[in-house]
Amino acid sequence: QVQLVESGGGSVQAGGSLTLSCAASTRTFTNYAMGWFRQAPGKEREFVAAISRSGGNTDYADSVKGRFAISRDNAKNTVHLQMNDLKPEDTAVYYCAAYLAYGWEIVARSSRFDYWGQGTQVTVSS
């Protein structure tokens, strides 16, 4: 069982930046690929970014490429999402997620992720 706790959400003006963090409570953090998803009001949850076990492989949704960066610190059991040039359409609840992975594998399907945090709100005003 893995518990995930997100932090770092908040309100920011368009063009601003935020960094989300996710702390994982597991002794085998390096066995898990990690991801970030988001859900805006009235919309389905969507993939944002994912990172492999070692951090050597990453993937992003087209809507955030070039603006967001996912990273992980395996010594501290944390994963981060640096969000730059934020837009009002980035407003959503952001969720951290994890699943047991093999090698450099990462996926963008939410159904593959077994563990989820409770989410942190990000609000971007124009």
C-alpha cells in the first residue's frame, strides 16, 4: 500500500508558476512509476505528466509540453511538477498517482495507476 500526499497548490495569475510536490509513504519508491493527473469542474480526469522509476523517462500531455516539468527525488520519496506560464485552462484539482512499473515503462492511462493522492487545487486567474 502506498499513500500519496500532494502539496503546493494555490492561486496564481496567468503567466505565473507553481510547483506541486507529492510525498510517497513506501520503502520501495523506486519500484513505482509516478504521474500527475488533473480534473477540472465538469470534465473528466486527464493525464498531465508521468515519470519512470529512475526518472530517466518522462511523458507529457500535449497541452503542457514546454511549460510543465516532472521530476522525482528517489532519496526523499517525492515527485514534483514544476508548472510555468500557467493559463486559466490549467485550473483543476491535481492528483499524484503511482503504479508498480518495469524498467523505464510509463503510461498515460489513469486506469493503470493503482494509488492516488487526495488532490491539490490549482487556480489560475486571467
